[in-house]
Amino acid sequence: MRWARNSRNDRDRMSKRIIAIVLAGCTLLSSCCNCTKPGETEDRLNPPGLLPMVQVINAINANNQKISTLWATLNYSATIVDHGKAHSVSSDDGVLLYNAPTDFRLVGKKEFVGTVFDVGSNDRLFWLEVVPGTNQMWWGTYADLVQVNTESLPIPIRPDLVMEVLGVGVINTDFNALPVPTMRYDNAADAYILIFNLKAPDRWVAEKEVWYDRASLRPRKVILYDVNGRPVLRASLSQVRKVQMVDESNSANWPLVPGDYKLFFPDSGSRMEFALKDVRLKKGKIPNPASFRLPDVQGTEVRATQIGGGGAQ
């Protein structure tokens, strides 16, 4: 009888364990059924106080209008893919220069070597100089680009595209002027997305897409497209740096720029990253017009390749 009672007790305990396991399994399956599947976004309510496009752009311009010039030290690294071969270059002694609206330059140097990377643009010219592994400089004039297919330029990194992702440009408040902006809000990313569009002969095409954090209105992502909607540059922007203003003692009034940039060029596979350190509007009298001159590589081992041909330096 004692054995029978013990057997019944054992069966009761076993039954309870089985029931507990089954209930736990049902709970797990139920929760998994409610999980968001890969590629899907969880439904979220729109947060209160979403701004219309005009207010978003006015707030962006209020910051960027203070940045007519830029001087910054930086750390830099890149993987340049040219004719299927990857060349790595890095520098912790770099400088970024900007003079609105057309002048841009990013230079990386190494001790005992000198310039290892130089990408720049002004109102007439653009260039890319890479020393490690290639000893080459690609350059050309914007006037000559009308003679070539810009979708297949023989240059691993286009300088004009790099300048587009700095996030310091002023947006035209005439919303009917090209490129025409449109805006949408993304719940999952909690970001305002501005898309800038151009008029082609037979349709409208998206030129650029910029994602702005809803709370800070600072740019987080930039995608540039060709006329067929293919991305030609993807950039992730993070961190925030204050731009020192000599004539403004209150740092709370200094403008902001992204501090960390990660760029990827899908056509060539090239990548570049740079992180800003000391950021100012100017360092003495730099930048100035002389800051954006085409590098002179005559008498060096660097080969100069002109894109388009016919343009004078």
C-alpha cells in the first residue's frame, strides 16, 4: 500500500511537471508568434509634436547658416578599390577644409612620408590623390564632365559626392526650386527623411536622401542616387561636434556638425571613414582660396590622370 501511495504521488508529481512544461511551451510559442519577423518593423504610434517640413528645414538652416567655412583636424582611414585591387590608407594627422558652397578638401599625412591622401573640389576642378599602393592622382574639370558618362567615371571616390555628405549645407526654402525637397517621417527610425528631387526629361528622379534625428534634427544618414535610382554613396553620420566660433564666447551658441563619418561607394567598393577632432570655423586665415588649389605633383612619383580631357589646370 505504501508503494502504491508512493507510486500515485510520483505520478501526480510527474503530471504536474508535464503540465508546467506544456504551459511554458505554449507561453513561449505565443510570445514568438507576436515577435516582429526579420525585415518587418513594429507598429508604433506617431509621437506628439511632429514638425512640418518648413519648420524642420528652418531649424536645420539656423544651424548650418553659421557654417560658411570649416577647419577641422581628423583621424582618417580608407580602402580604395581601383581596377579590382584594394589599397588601404590611414592617417591620424589629417585636416578637413570647407568654404561654402563649392570648396572642399580632406588631406591625410604621415610623418616622414607627407601627403598620403588628398581629395578635394572647388568651383572648377576636382581631384583624388592616393599615394600608398597607387601613386596616382585623378583630376578633372566639371566642364569636361559633360563629355563623359558620370555613372562610370574612372575614379574610385568622387570628391563632389564626399562634400555632399558633410551635413553643413543650407537648404533652399523655395520648395519649388530644384532640387525639390519632399519629407516623410519614419516611425521605426524616429527620423525625418528629406528627399531632394530633380526633373528629368521624362520623369522626376531622387537625387539625395538625408535622415535627420527627430529630437536633435542632426543628420544621421545620407544616400546619394544616380538618375536610375541606384545608390552611388551611402554615409552614416554619428556623434556631434561643436564648431568653435572666435567671435562667440558662449559655446551654447556654436553650431554643430557630425563628428564621425562612414562612407561606402557601392560602385567601386571603396570605403572611407573620418572622425573630426578639433573643429573651428577657421584656423587663422585658413581656409582661403589657396587652400583649394589642385595639388602640384610635377617632379614626384605620383601619376596624374585627367578625366574627360581638354580642361586646363
